[in-house]
Amino acid sequence: MKVRNSQKGFLLIEILVGLALVGIIAAGFINGLSTTFKGVTVSQERVTAESLAKSQIEYIKVQDYIPVAEYDPVTNCYELIDIPADLVAAGYTVEINPPEAIISDVVELQSITIAIKRNARGKLITSVYRVGD
């Protein structure tokens, strides 16, 4: 009987230590899942922004060239792409800044900057060059 009395309370300590270890492991696992979810979200936003920017660049390429001197953001500007409804609902927008010109004796080289935003926060800014006649 003396052996049993000396082991009293060890079961409770073992359970508490086990619960503490399970809690630490669970906290680390949940933190890892949270980090992974954030990484996937950022990656999806970048891919979406890049896809919209590339679509806008290709759409600008097929439009008639507008010399910088004639460019007016209200009446005479490059047209924007149609953004899919699900991306509009997610808050994505595309903006084209007025082109800047590098003019030589032979041609006009335009630098066109495209900004992709989500909920008014910038996600991607890219530039494309276009050569005029």
C-alpha cells in the first residue's frame, strides 16, 4: 500500500502536462493555417491584378494610337477593358494614367501606366510603351 500512496497525484500532473502539450501543438497548427490562408489570398490578388493588367495592355495595343498632344482623359483616351462582374464585386478597378511622351524627330514613344486597385488600394502598377507614327 505504501507504493500506491507515493504515486497519488501523478495522474493529475500527467494529464495537465499532456493537455499543455496538446494546446501548444494546436496553437502552432492554427497559426500555420492562418499564415497559409493569408499567403494564398495575397497570391490570388497578385495573379488577378496581373491578369487584369495584361488584358488592359493587350486591349490598348489593338486601339488606335492617340498622340499625347491630342490625349484628353475625358473625350479622347484609351478605352478600359470590361472587368468581369465577380471581380467588380470584389472591388477591382483598372485605371490608365495619361501617357507621357518621348518625342524624337521620327516617332513619338508613349509611356502608358496602368494601375490595378482593389477597394481603392493599389495592387499593381505597370507601364507599357507604345510607338506612334
